[in-house]
Amino acid sequence: MGRAAAVKLAAEGARVGLLDVDRDGARETAGLVGEAALVLPADVRDEEQVAAAVDRAVAEWAGLDVVVANAGVQLAGEDDRADRLDLDVWRRTLDVNLTGIFLACKHGIRALLETGGGSVVVTCSPTGLFGCAPGYDAYSASKGGVAGLVRVLAADYAGDGIRVNGVVPGYTETPMTSWVTPEQHAALLETIPLRRAGRADEVAAVISFLASDEASYTTGAIWAADGGMTAI
């Protein structure tokens, strides 16, 4: 989804900083984006690395206009219901999915404040809104925290000209869902009114809209791109 968002935003005229712990993956994305891309290797769990990456982007472009906080993990085969959930799995999940999002927002918003405002878009999840993923307690809790963070940041920074919104991808064809078996795939489609999985480019289109001036009166929203999954 991050790669698709980078390509979409660049197509709309943005210069794109690719903050990623996977340096090779970021370089591959940069190859798709072209000259508008800046590779920013960083681990979102490490505040110094995140701050340095944001500082580099600000120095390169004399400021930021948009922050997309998208990094996430789902530890399939390790996440579990609470009585069986290992504390290390809980911490590893929250370190990326909640603390990592917080750090990207913290330092990204600092840059937006310096340039007089902008837009923040955060990747949320249906699991943070409803108890629809039994056995994925760490992931669901982390995404519940992200949804709460979106809303409070929107309230915190509206007066500074900064909009903060979340996008909720449903079941989407990405490497994060590569572990899904054919039987699980069929069962998941039964929960989606459109009866298909989403594509990363469809989520990217919503991210691009929320980032743009076309969404100038939208803040604090949790915007679904899930085939109707959270509507029923």
C-alpha cells in the first residue's frame, strides 16, 4: 500500500520521501516513482532514525506538505487471543503499528507546523474499529490505538491548519495477506459486500484524495476503502 501510495502521489505531482526499514524495497519503489523519489532508510520504531529521515526530507525540499503514516506488521502464526499471547509478540506489534505511527506523525507534524499546515493520512484497519479478527489481539489493539490517535491529532492540530485522517483498507491483496489460505480467502470474501479483495492502488487513491486540497473540509475521519466490509 505504501508503494502504491507513493506512485499515486508522484503521479499527482508530489515529491515523495520513502521512509522504510527495507532499503532495497524503498529503492525498488523509487525506481517506479522516478526522479521525484527520495529514499529515506529508517526504522519507525527508532525515534532518532525517524527524526533524521524527516529532517533530510525537509532539507531537500524546504518543508513538507503531506505525511502518510503507513508502516505496519501483522504477525500471523504468532499473534493470538490474550491468554495465549506472548508479551514479546504484543510488544513487537505495538512497536511498529502504534509507536511507529506515532513517531512518524510526531516528527512529520513538526515539519508541517513549520510550513504552516498540511495533511496527515494514517493507515488504520477494520480490526481497530470492530472485533472482527478474533485471535489477532495484538494487531487489533494496535489498530484501535491508531484510530484513537487519528481523532485526537485532528482535534489537536485543526487550529494549525493540519488535517489528520485515517484510511481503512479492508482485505487487500498485499504481501501482508500472502499467508491467507484459499479456504480463508473464500471465507473473507463472504464478509465483503463487493465479494472481492481490494487492490493497493484502490487504497492509494483514497490516501491521495485525503492528502489533497479536494478534502479540505475533512479531518478526524476514518475513511473506509474496504468493499463495504465495515458497513455490515
